[in-house]
Amino acid sequence: MTAWTGVAHAAPPATCQGTTTNQAELDAKVDAALAQFRERMKNAGVTLADPDVKAAYDALIQSLRSQYAAMANSSPTTATIRTRLTEAINDIVNRAQKIAIAQAEFNALQIDILNHRVRNAVNQAMAAYKAGTGTVEDLRRIQQTMVAAADAAKAELPELSELRARLNARIDELIARGSVLASELEPLDKDVSATSAKLWSHVLELHTLASIKTETDWVRSKTSISDHVALVNNPPNLVDIQKRLFRILDGLKAKVEAGTLSQAEFDALKKEITAFAREALK
């Protein structure tokens, strides 16, 4: 198994794009597989040599092959998302051989899966409306995925509830109007993407202060920033902010390793991330 680099090298092909109903069924399989994986991995010393653990691992990896097909041309792409999630799962499995994995890490994995599910729903709806086949069900699916993501992350980032309210209000407006242009959904995609940077920086803070140490948290913090910058076509102002944020994150990581990190430094990071998200949505 490889460490999570955050860069896609290979990923399984999609098994099914599916209708809205079929996608909901595929999502349910992922959720069930994640719950089983979480149960099997809760104790220290577990390995894939245990048939039950291996079965749970395989079911989760296999179920993710049905996910994020609508992100093929977005940032991150379908392949990148699946590969990152697989590497995050592998990271948990590798470390579980020696330590008990904190429940907060499984929560973060669930949030990661659900957060990308929101953007996939938005992209799926955009593609449908661009093709002239969009329906109210496509829009309702965005709302449903956003509710699930916000509920899962309410402890990590209460602001997701505000995002959920904004998305719901905008979608209700589009449904009431009765006509939708694919371009009108693009701001929703960017809003979710920009908010992800705030989410993962806060998860990083919570985990670090709780002495949860995993490379996955640092990678998520960086990739959520770079993904958004790429999504909006790398404007110079955001590229410069990205570089500054990466320097800050690298400095924080060095201080964590040296045992000299303070809360004040995380407070400074939050200000920078908030400024990034605000600039990213202009």
C-alpha cells in the first residue's frame, strides 16, 4: 500500500453513471461499506490478514468505483478523487496495525466522501442541463447531498450549515422559476469548493490539538486549496495566496514535529484561509 500523496496515478473506471435513483443506491452501498470498515478497524493490531477486515476493506474500495463519475472534467477529477480516498483508506489500514485509529479519522473520511459527493451532484446536474435533460430530481439531489455533508461535518465546521442554507435557497429559487441554465449552477460548485479549504484546515487543527498525527490531514488541507485554484483557472491572485498558504502549512507541520506549535499559529492560519475563501468567491 502507498502513502497518500494527493496525486492521482491510477483509478478504477466507473462502473455506472446511473440515474438519480441508481446513484442514490450506489451512495447507500458506499455508506454501508464505510460503516462496516469502521467497525472492523476500530481496534489496534488489525490487519488485512483477517478475512473479515479484508472483506470490509475490499467492499469499501469497490463501492468507491461507482462514485464521482460526473467529476471527470472538473478539479479534482474523478480519478484523482478515487485515488486520494483509496490512499487515505490505505493510510488508516497501515497505521491500524500498530495503533487504534481515532474515531475522528473515520469521521474525516466520511466527510471527505460526502463532500465530494456534493460537488459530483452539482456537476451531474450541470451536465444534464447542458444536454437539455436536467430535471428537478437533479437539483433535489444537490440539496440531499449537501444536507448529508453538512450534518456529518457540523462539529468540524458549523459554517457548512450556512452553505447548505444558501444552496437550498438558490435551488428552491431555480425550481420555482421553472427554467435552469447549466451556467447558473457553476457558482454552487465554486462555493462548495472554496468552503472545503476552510473545512480541512479546521479538521487539521482539531486533529493536531488532539494529538492525531497523520499525513492525510496535511494533504487534504493542501489539495483542497490547490483544487479550488485549478477549478477557477489559476488566477494570479489566488496562485499567490496558495503559495503563501502552503508556506504556512509547511511551517506549521515543522513546528508540530518539533513540538513547538501554538494555538495562536492556527488562529493565524484560519484568518488566511478565510481570506482565501472570500477572495476565491469573487
